[in-house]
Amino acid sequence: MAEPRTILVVMGVSGSGKTTIATALAQHLGWPFKDGDELHPAANIAKMRSGHALDDQDRWPWLARIADWIDAWQAAGSCGVITCSALKRSYREFLTKGRPAVRFVYLHGDVSLIATRLAARNGHFMPSDLLASQFAALEEPGPEEHTIRVEIDQPVSEILATIASALGQS
């Protein structure tokens, strides 16, 4: 069974389906949802829109905003689902430090599938030509991180069922 105050961070590279899965998951569980992309500083969005990948210096203020959101849910005794690419282990360690309720859901997929999804996506600030930089930065979670790893080459309903099962939910 999920801990009473579980906060799920749905992670993965751009185009892996974080918003789609996290929205559906929050709805399925009856938990609040926050799209981590909404917490990016305007300068980050402008940088990505112009075709430049974010670096650590760009990401830390954004990660601090994600952490603030998690802390607010924890303070309220609430569960929650938030999206965050959380590409590097150091980012995940930052988001879990002092936050025992946080658990990551890693949406894993191969480059060709995600590239196809990005090519079909309209209106997002992250251009598809930055996908290589996402995979270059990605440090896949290891088993010691107790991450729920889900393959994205299946229907949303199956992905949700896998996550719910891992949480001890139906």
C-alpha cells in the first residue's frame, strides 16, 4: 500500500508522456496534480524555445520550485503527483532529501519512439531537436532509488495499472 502521504514525481525525458501519465494518474488516485513545466522560470522557457538546452545552472532554481511544491503538499499532509524530468541522480537526491514521501515514476522509452512523439507534438516550448541533449543528460535511476520504472510503449491504461500495482493500489 502507498504511504499515506506519497508524493509521486513522474520523470523522464521530454516527450516520454510525463504530463499525460501524471494527469491520468492523479485523476485515477484522486490526488492533486502539478505540471512541473509550469514552474520553469521564464528564462528557461525562452532558452529552450530558442533551441538551447538547459544546464545545471538553469535547472537548480526550477528544481527548488518543484521542491517547494512538494514541501507544501507534505506540510498539508497531502499526497500529490508532479512532473519533473529529474534527469540526473543529483536532482533526484535533492528532491528526496528530507522528503521521505517522495517516490519517482520513471517513464522509460527508446529514442526513436520519443522522437516520433516529439515530432507530432505542437505548441510545446521544448523543440524536438533538443531530445539528444535530454538523453545525454539522463542518468537512469538505479535499483537503490526504488523507482517505479514503466515502459511507455503501451496504452496509458496499462501504464496506470502498472504504477497503481507498484503502489499497492487497484
